[in-house]
Amino acid sequence: MTKGRTTTRNLIQNLLLLCAVFITASGCSGDGARDQVRDKPNAAILAVSPGSCTLEFSYAIGDIDPRFRISRNEVRQTVEQALDLWAGAVDRLDVRLHDGIRAGEEARNTIHFEYDERQELSDRARRFQDQIASKGGFIDQMHREYERDQRELERRTDEHRRLSGRLNGEIERLNAWIESVNEGGGFRQEQLGAYEKRMDAIEALRQREREMRSDLERSVAAINRSADRINREVDFHDDMVRQFYREFGDGSRFNSALYRFDGTSGTITVHHFHNRRELKVILAHEIGHALGLGHVPDSRSIMYETIRDQLLGREIALSAEDIRAVRALCR
């Protein structure tokens, strides 16, 4: 860890510095692993103008393993976004991108993307997470359909209840009429037609009630099958989650990037990242080391020793500690 300020001259003398093994907790759990920084990195790429805070960062994009599936232009854009964070904290940040056009110039820092088993493991974990998320989305869709079918079943159940009430009412009124007619001496010829008409109406209602009841029974059986299927899918999803943690743990063992300074130039080697947003934080952190910064204690800071809390906010930004640290380079 850094103690006090380290000058360019002191760093250049017999220095081979390994810096910023930036280990990500990736928002999974726990406190994350520690960034193994042993000393403050170089200030050899630092240019200070009297009375102002002007920094210089000279870099080139080196090798990019195609398995990262990121283009050189995308890397350049992300580096520029990371540099913009630091540029906002100082009076001036002179950036020079060495892209092979300027003859005779050499970059002070080179950024490589080196694919290794950590990225392969991360890619496997991400694919597994995608499968889990897809299964979760499928279950959510099943839940929505189940709830929709439940609402429809409730509506049709109410309709059946009203129809049953109407049928029972018609039967009760018919029975009361029959009883009244019998007490009056029985049916006359002209009353038989009314009786048959009412019986036909009741039979039609009874047939509708039977059909509706059968439909409801089939719907209840289908909804119960859906509930059983959802439960099976939830169990399978939970098994997938448990398998993920058995195979990949909480992800904290993944090394994201390494900064190395050999006394004259620096190298940033990115080993893995989950997405462009995380890559921006990783590059900003390593560029901070290249500018001469050590770690700061605020977990929301770009220069904190693990990556987690920096990704929680809507915008990625420097903390007050980051700004104080970079401006201290000019004093």
C-alpha cells in the first residue's frame, strides 16, 4: 500500500512494480477480495505545469484477444470514457493516443486484453447466469399467465354462480306455481301450454349451467396443472442457482486487470470484465494507478481496492477522495 508521495525519480530507479490486481466482487456477495497494490505506481507519465493541475496520459491499444468480442474502436471509446472521469477533476488532462500514425513516438502506456482461464470462467459464469435469468423470465411469464387464467376463472365462476341462482329461482317459482295450481283443482287445458313453456326455459338454463360447470371443471384442472408446472420450474431454477454457486462461488476470485510499470513505461493488461460499464471502472482504476495514484478507503471511489459499490449508482463518477488524490499529484 502507498505511504506518502512517490516521485518519478524514485520510481524509475530499479523499479519493477506490479500494481492493481483489481479483483471484483461483481455485486455477488461478501466483502470482495483485496487489490494487491504494494506501492504507489509511477509518475513517469505525469507532467505538471506550475500554478495549474495538468496531467498527461500517453497510451496505445495493444493486443486484443478476439475471444473478448470487443473491437479496438470499442476499447478506445471506453478508454476515453474512463479518461473523461479524470479529466473532470483536473485543470487539464493531455491525452495522446498512439495509433501507429505518429512516426517516431512511443506510448508511455500500452493497454492489452489478455484472455485467460479467468475470462473463460467468467464467460461460462455469465452464460450460466443468462440461462438462470432466462429461466426466471420464463417462470415470470408463467406466473403472469397463471394469474390471468385465475382472474378469468373467477369471472366465469361468478357468472356460473349467477346462472345457478337464476336457475334455482326459476325452479322455485315453477314449483310454487304448480303447488298453487294443484290447490285450485289442477291444471286446466290452457295452463298446460304455459307449464311446458316454463319447463323448456328451465331445461335450457339447466343445460347452460351443466356446460358452464363442465368448462369450469376443465379450467380448474388446467390451472392446477399450470401450478404444478410452475412449481417444477421454480425447483429447477433453484437447482440451477445452487449449481451456479457450487461451480463458480461468489465470483470474488476473478482477477480483472493488472498494471505493471518497469521504470520507463507501463502496461495495463485486462484479463476479464462482465460488461462495458464494468470495463469503464476497471480502466479508470488502472489509469489512476498509471497517473500515480494509490488506493483510497472509500468503497464508492474509483481508486478503491475492489470493484462493487462504484457500479451501484446511476452514473459512474469519481468520489471526493478520488478528486483529492488526483489533485494532490499537482502539489
